[in-house]
Amino acid sequence: MELSDANLQTLTEYLKKTLDPDPAIRRPAEKFLESVEGSQNYPLLLLTLLEKSQENVIKVCASVTFKNYIKRNWRIVEDEPNKICESDRIAIKANIVPLMLSSPEQIQKQLSDAISIIGREDFPQKWPDLLTEMVNRFQSGDFHVINGVLRTAHSLFKRYRHEFKSNELWTEIKLVLDAFALPLTNLFKATIELCSTHANDASALKVLFSSLILIAKLFYSLNFQDLPEFFEDNMETWMTNFHSLLTLDNKLLQTDDEEEAGLLELLKSQICDNAALYAQKYDEEFQPYLPRFVTAIWNLLVTTGQEVKYDLLVSNAIQFLASVCERPHYKHLFEDQNTLTSICEKVIVPNMEFRAADEEAFEDNSEEYIRRDLEGSDIDTRRRAACDLVRGLCKFFEGPVTGIFSGYVNSMLQEYAKNPSVNWKHKDAAIYLVTSLASKAQTQKHGITQANELVNLTEFFVNHIQPDLKSATVNEFPVLKADGIKYIMIFRNQVPKEQLLLSIPLLINHLQAESIVVHTYAAHALERLFTMRGTNNATLITAAEMAPFVEVLLTNLFKALTLPGSSENEYIMKAIMRSFSLLQESIIPYIPSVITQLTQKLLAVSKNPSKPHFNHYMFESICLSIRITCKANPEAVGSFEEALFLVFTEILQNDVQEFIPYVFQVMSLLLEMHKNEIPSSYMALFPHLLQPVLWERTGNIPPLVRLLQAYLERGASTIASAAADKIPGLLGVFQKLIASKANDHQGFYLLNSIIEHMPPESVDQYRKQIFILLFQRLQNSKTTKFIKSFLVFINLYCVRYGALALQEIFDSIQPKMFGMVLEKIIIPEIQKVSGQVEKKICAVGITKILTECPPMMDTEYTKLWIPLLQALIGLFELPEDDTIPDEEHFIDIEDTPGYQTAFSQLAFAGKKEHDPVGQMVNNPRIHLAQSLHKLSTACPGRVLSMLSTSLNAEALQYLQGYLQAASVSLL
């Protein structure tokens, strides 16, 4: 694409259409942009548009499109084409920083993100002048520009907070500190001075405080991995200024908004974070400053109101206290009983209250409420911070703290009992207090794993939790119902099993509650209870114990999906999946209605898939329905195909990218249920599966390979007779996969199925070419993964076509090649093969080469006979060689970046492990002994003389053991 006005005009038109609410206009425009994004100059056209366009909406749209384009394509993935040409890369890096700094804030943010994505890949090696270019702008004095630089630096350096320690990381951080720490400190001091100069100018203060927030965030990132020498030397400057900012109160910076945190709150929150970081990690160096920070933060907590805008500040301030009180040498600050009482009374109890804002979120923004409460993304809520402080204090003062709080809990429960409909919030706080007191250690998978011995959890459950859940109306006091259900969920390991069994009908009943939070919690609690393990690793709750509830459980779960706000509720769908898994054949009578409901749901969500977890559990539930039913009645597979194929066809025709990998997995499962034939409905689809466009998306590769394997296993003869013209297409797929380091193993899966199942005559003409392709790849890039797969393939070939055929095909490519492969690949590398079935295939293949290949006995190949036998005995007896050369770092398929739907494996569509030599050979060691016996009968004396002169003693001893076990001897 040229940088021409015509192209700019075209791009403008299409960008406009991508904003159209009508999918008929929007989708084709998105497809068009997708089709041209590989062209040279495309990113430069977008940058030109966002700089020169007269329409603001086009500028913003171009900046977002550009950022997403960079996100998808900038990283260069090994074996895959470079999606952005070098000249475009150079031009982007040359222009993006000045463009970002001169753009309005909305666009600046997008470009700043793009710079950090590029920086993650290219900085510092391929973009050495980025830092200098940024630091030089600090001199400009223009805070719009300075804030642009700070924002970009923040998005570039914040990854230091969660990167693993490594030499490369240290080198990069050192480089950044050398260039950035001093200018940042000078900017910090200058900005503080400007704040006092402009103390009465509200608009100037807003800009300056935005800078201070970013500077404080950068301080956190640069100090996270270790305490840099520079910051240690300048601690006085930073900490004194941080402390004075914490105590600052400027009326001009206060906001009237009760919801949105103002600049002052955001800055103080970040300073609390910075102080907590130093208190936790560098306590020795920070010791002189700690007492004044504790005092300042304590005063902050006692004087800050309950409004939502202060939530982040209060929670960070409490987290600071929590991190300090856990450190042994700050213990003395909290020992006094009055101090503990004061903390409990003034900080913990007030911040555990359920406020009007929480109630509003509970009712109107339930998804966010659930995410915070259940999934632990409530890091910045007051309740969570107060809970962490309770845990921190209990580390050294469990007795006194439990004592203080027991009093509070009892008085709160008494208040509630006086007038439940008015005082229900008191009970909510009491339950929350008990939960935070009792839980010492918690995991998502197991709930509470360590509890406070001083709290009687079962008694509290029976007296205060169960009555709420047993009440006749499920919609009364929804917050308390949710608390009660959450209590069961959290303490499921501490509450006795009989109490859990009593709770199950109560939970099933609450699936009907109108409150989204309540019926979601009920579904989640059931799902968690169904995964608990009892003795012998069996589920704690058995299908027999659930028998009386099967119908009402399934009815209520599916009904819950029709409640307002829960049509794509992932917790309900996960509970459906888990119920199927636990109940197994008890669900068969309900399958016809269940599968109808699941297919209708699938059709509805495929129009606009937006909830990846929900979709995943839905497909898992479909797979379970198929597995459970067809295990009892294999004929039922036809009725599933009838129910599902219409929807599947629609998904494939509309190219619903998120669902296609799932559809292929379910189809594989269905096809594998057929015995020995492929129904015509599948054969009609076969040619479409070979279209190159499907194989472009990484997420499609594993499920497509598996589906093609299912075709080959069930109907190779049909393919050979009715679709022989498609065999080159099938081999084309193999050729594409084998060329990629990330997907070569998938290519071998496909090739092994072709060799194992296709009638030999249908692939005769292609065999030599297959081997030539494999040798070319071996020469170009030989990786351990490729070698392992290659060894399994040549041995499978040997098992299928015979050792002589293997020797002949190698030697037809190049004379004496068979010997080279044995000497350079099989003998030295066979120890690397892993996996039971894979080892067995190799053992049977090598046994055939040793005993059924005449050239091994009477040509120059004979010298390799003993080393090969030695290698085979090594495969049986020595530990697997799992070393991987240093230069090989595989990219996992899951790690490749970008928007492409990653492949999501369905657990319940799992493939049974297939053993191609299972029927032929049971024990490969005995098979070797029998085959050697047969060979020695054919040429008496030869085998024994070779063994006695050349095989090492240990290997010989093992071999004699095999011969004894097989009750045979050598002649």
C-alpha cells in the first residue's frame, strides 16, 4: 500500500465502518482491515491518519487500531513469517515518540501502550536510543510532554514488578537506572517546588499532581526487584518528600465527587504502596523513616471518611500496616493492648461495614461484585485490606485479637437479633469478622487450609448460618444468604460432611433466588463441594448420596441460566459441567432435554461470543453428555450428531473463530464413537478441513490434527477409495506443520496416523518424498523434540512395513544412508524418547531391524548390530535422557502472543491413548528375546558369537534375564 491520499481516504472509510453498530457493515470492514494489515506501509498510513485527520473520531479509531496491530504483529515468532517489514519497523520507531508527545491525551495513551509493547520486544538491544530520547524531553518544561514521557516510562517499566530475576533483567534495569534515576529524582524535586510556587493555581496543580503520581509509580517499579544503590543514597530526598505529601491537604485538590478518587487520594495511595514495599523488602535501610510513616498513615486512616473515592487510599494504608505488623522487629509497635484495641475499633471494624455503595454494587453491578468477592480481585477493597490486617495481627497476637473481636461479634449478633430487617448489616459484618479471624491460609482449590483454633466454626455454622439458608423465602435478606453460602464454600474443609450434605438441598433451592449474587454463589458452592476429595481420592460426595436431588439440581441449574443477568453465567455452567461429571449415568434419563437446552444456548452465544469461561464449560458439558450416554449406549451417537451438526455447520460457515477449535474437538469425540466407518455427513466436510486458511490460526492446529486422525482411524479405506484426490492435501498439511518448530510434533501425529491406517498402496507414491522432507528439516534445524518424534515415526514405519522396507527406502534416497541414520540418530538419541507407548513402538521397531533385516547380518551394516542392541537394552533399562541443549528454548503454543484464540483443550473430550503395537506385542523385552531366538534358529552360532565377543557384560546380563523370562535360548 502506498502512502497516498487515495489510500488514506479508503482507510478512513473503512475505519468509520468498523464503528457501525450494524454487524452487516462492521464485519466486512473488520475483515478488509485484517486482509490488508500484512501490506507494507499499512502501519504508517494509520500513523499518518492519527496525525493529520481532521476528524477526532478517526484519530482515536486509528490510534486504537494501530495499538492492536502492534500487539498482534510486533513480536517475531520463530518459524512464522515476520508480519511487519523491516523498513516499517524502523519508520515506526523513528516517529512514534515525537508523535505520541504531540498528541492529545486520549491518543497519547494508546501510542504510549504501543511503545511499551514494542519496547518489551526491542528495548534495549534493538531500540537503544529510546531512553535518551525520552529523558531529553524532561528539559522541555512542558508538562503535557513530560507526562507523556512518564506515562510511557511507566508502561515500559511496570513489568519489572512481576518479572523473574535474571541476568538480562538486571542488565536492563541497571541500564535504565543509569540513564533515568537521576533525571527522575531531579524532576521529582523540581515538581515539588513548582507545587509550592503554584499552591493557589488549581489547573497547574492538577497537571503537577498527575506528574507526581506517575513519578511515584515509577519509583515503585524501579525499586521492586532490589534496592538500587542510587535510591539508597537518595533515600532522604524521596522519603522526606513522600512523607510531606502524605500529610499535605490542599483544598484546591479536593473533589466533590464521592465515587471517583481525586489526584491527592491517588498520590497518597501510591505513596502508601511505596512505603509498604520498603517496609517489607528493605526494612533495615527504611528503619529510620518507619515510625513517622506509621504515624502519618495512622492519622490518615483515622481521619479519612467512608466515601468510595477513598477506598484505594484506605485499603493501601491498611495494607501498609498489615505488612508492618507481620515483621518480627516491628512487633513492639503493636504489643500494647490499648494499641490493639484502638486498631480494631478505629480501623478494622469501621472498614468491614457493608456500605450503601457495596449494597448498590451487590444489586446493580453484581458481576463486578462477584469478581471482587469470589475471585480475590478485591485487592483494593477496604474489607479485604481489613481482613489482611486481622491476619497480620493474629500472627503474633492471636489470643488478644480473637478476644477483642469475639466481643464485637457477639454484640453485632445481638443487635441483629433485636430487629433483623433493620439491623441485618450488623450480622453481615459479624460473619465477615468471623471469616477473617478464622482463616489463616486459603487457596482457590481447597478453601481454607489452616484455621484459627480459637474459633468454633461448626457451632457458628449451625447457630447462625444454617437458619438463614433454611428460611422459607429464598429472596429475603439476599446479602446474608450470599454470606451464608460463601461461609459454606470457604470452610468446606472444616465443616463436617453431614452438615455439608444437609446444605446441598438448601444450595439447590437458592439457585432459584432472584439475586444474581445469591444464585451464582449457590452454583459456585455446589461446584466446589462436588470437587472435594474424600478417602481413596474419590469424591467426598458420591453420586448415590446425590440421587434424591438429581432432577431438582438439573432443573434449577438450567432454570438459573434463564434468570435476568445470568444467561451466560460461567459459575452456573461450571456447576452444570461438574454435576454431570459427578452424577455420570444418573443423568442419562435427562439427556434429551439437557442437550436441547445446551444446543439452544450454543446457538445463541455463537452469535456474539463474549464469555470465554462460560463457552469453555458449555462445550465441556456437551462432551460429558456425549461420553456418559454413549458409554451406556454407543448407538446414541447419531442422535447427538442430529442435535449438534446444524449448529456446528452454522459456526463453521460464519467463521466464529472462538468456537471452531471446540467444534473440532467435539466432532473428534463423536467420530471416535463410531466403530469402523465414517458417516457421509463427515465425509462431506473432509475437503474443507484441508483448506490452508483454517491452518493459519494456531489455536485450530491441535484440534484439527486430532480430527483428521479420527478420520484416518475410522475411515482410511473410505478416504483411499472415495477421496484419493485429497491425499496430497493431507500431506500438504503435514508439510506445513513439519516446517514449524512449534507445531512439528502435530505434523508427526498426522503422519503416524497416515502410515498406520492408510492402505499401503494409497501412499506408495508419496513415501520417498515424505522422507526427503523430514531429512531437509533435520538438516535445517535439528531440535530434541523433532528427533524424538522422528525416531517414533521411523520405528512405526518399520513396524508397519517391515525393517527391509525401511532400509530400502533410506538407501534409495542416498546409498548407505540407512547406516548413517542408525549410527548418527537411532543409536545415540534413542534414550531421549519418552512416553510408554512411544518407547514400545521404538523397541518393537528396533527389534525388527535387528532380527528381520538381512542386510544387518551380512553387509557393512553388521558392525552396527551390537551397538543397536546395546542401545535397545539401554532404552529398556536406563533412565530417560531428558537433557535439552541450551540453545533450544521451545515456545509453547500457548505462549505465542496476539489475539488469536489460543487452543483450549477440553478435558472431557480427551482422547484415549492409542497403542499401535498393542495387539501385536504385549511385553517388548520378551518380544526381543523371542525374535532373537528365531533369528538364531535361522543362522545358528552367529548371534551367540557376536554377543559373547562384543556386548558389554551388564547388557548381556539383562539380555539373559529376558531370554529366561521368555523361556527361550539362543542357538
